[in-house]
Amino acid sequence: MPNGPLTLPARLCLLAWDAARPAAGSAAQRPGPVRAGALVELARRGLLTDDDGIVTPADLDTSTGDAVLDGLLELVRESCPHPWRTWVTLRARVTLDAVREQLVAEGCLRAEKRRVLGVFPSVEYGLERTAAVEVLREETRQVLHGPLPVAEISERDAALAVLAAAAGLFGESTPGRRAEELAERAGAATPGLRGIMRELSTAVTAGAAVATSP
């Protein structure tokens, strides 16, 4: 992995690749979980707040120094007010593309330029650091299913696990009580984040259901 911790959207993007599951490629094309991760990351940093269910920038000047997060922050500032669930899908491909470019620069993904029908330019992405991502998947699986007590899990890791489970990235359900405890843990230190997590998780789960329906 690159130097320094990966952001939530970057980690969710990588978790969508699973070499053990042939259908993993389809999950890697879904922008909803990545956008939800970016929204949580900005809320955790106090840059997006909840105003009666509406995503609201805390100010008009602060930035994070991360191109993906700052791009979303600017988009929210320049757009009409929307609830959290709307922002999971609204122009979400912009965030997914930005995360992929970031991960290519970090050496986590590789990008291959192709032409569709021999004419239209396209970029296909592939996993470059398979072993490191498998470690990330196993760590997240352990968060979801134990045995580590929820109180000992970091808030960011709890948020990652909740969103990954909501997106169905592990192809299995999380025990109800454990999921509730992780959601509580994810929002423990940030005012309003518990409610935000509920809204985003619901939207991500709905998106996953639509994506996997026949």
C-alpha cells in the first residue's frame, strides 16, 4: 500500500476487487459505495454537516489536500442542497474516476487504455497489488465478524466495514447486533454521524440490490 493511510473511498474502491470471486469486476464498477465513503470521510473531518437531513458544507474555504475529497467538497458547495441519499448517486462516477486515478498514481491499480469498437477511447482498470488488497479484505472481514470487541476497533475501520457490508462486497450478511454496534462505533466521536451512516448505508444497500438484480 502507499505511504500513509488510505482514505475511506480509496479503501472501498479496492475492496470491490476480489480475486476469489469472478463477479468482483462488476462490483468494482459501482460508484455508490465509493461516493458514500467520501461523504463519510468529509463528515468525520467536520467539513460536511447534517442540517435536517441535508448535506451542508461547514464553510466555503477549507480544503483537505486530497484531490478526491476536495473535488466532492467543491461539487457540494456549488450544487443545490440535497439529502445524503441523493449524494450517494448524484454524479458519483466523478468521484469513482478520481479515486481510480489516485490509486493508479499510488501503484495500487493499473490503467489500460483501449478503444471501444476500435473508435471510442476507454480506460480499463485492474488490481496491481493483489496481496495487499487481500490483507485489507481480511482485516475488514475480521472487523465484521470478530473476535475483536467493537470498542477496540477504530471509528474509520468501523465505518469502512459498515459501508462494505451494505454494498455486499463480501457476499455475506453481517450479524445484526454486530452491524448495529459497528455503526454506533463509526459515529461515536462525530456529532450527527450515526444518522448520516444510517442514511448512507441504506442508499448503498439499495444501490447494490439494483445492481445485482436480474
